Amino acid sequence: MHKSTTLDVPEASLKATLDVNVIGPISLTRLLLPHMLKRGKGHFVVMSSAAGQAVYFSLNGYFHSLRSEFYQKGIMVTIVCPGPIETSNTPCQSAVKEITFSSLVLVSKIRKNDRK
């Protein structure tokens, strides 16, 4: 099976990948962060990748910055970088699964903390 290079990826596909893998988690974070700050605590759990794909460097950088900026205000950030896994040949489907899982973990953590 031939793996495409960075130059082989069409710009529309690149933009779609960035929208799902970077803009999606950042948008959700910006929506939830004010509520966490109001409570004085919160925990973002972000699914990323250890595979070294450029898109995840953006995600990791954003959440490392978020952690530094809001740690003293009770906001924690955990970035999960699982090792290589076999996925389908369609990156967008895999990305949607990761974002959905990340969102579910995040919402579950918030709801669990609200019960305390």
C-alpha cells in the first residue's frame, strides 16, 4: 500500500483535517473553559497522537499553552498520545472517532465533578 506524502494531500483535505483535529477541540475548549473557570476547576483530556503528524503538533502546542495559562486557576490538561494503532484508510473517519471520544471523556469528567 502506498502512503501519500505531505505534498500529495490536496488543500481541501488538509483544511478538513485541521478543522476536525485542531479547530474542533479548540472550539469545544473555548466553549467549556468559562464554565470551568467559574467553578474554579476543570480537566481537559485531549486525544492526540505520538505519530508525529504535523496536525497534532498544533493541538499539543495549544493545550500545553492552555495548561500553563490556567493551571493556577484550577484547570488541568491531560494530553493522551496512544501508540500506533491500525485504523481505516480514511483519515477523516479516524479523526472524527478521536474527536468524539475526546469530547465524551471531557463531558463525562465535567459531569462527574459536578456531582461532588
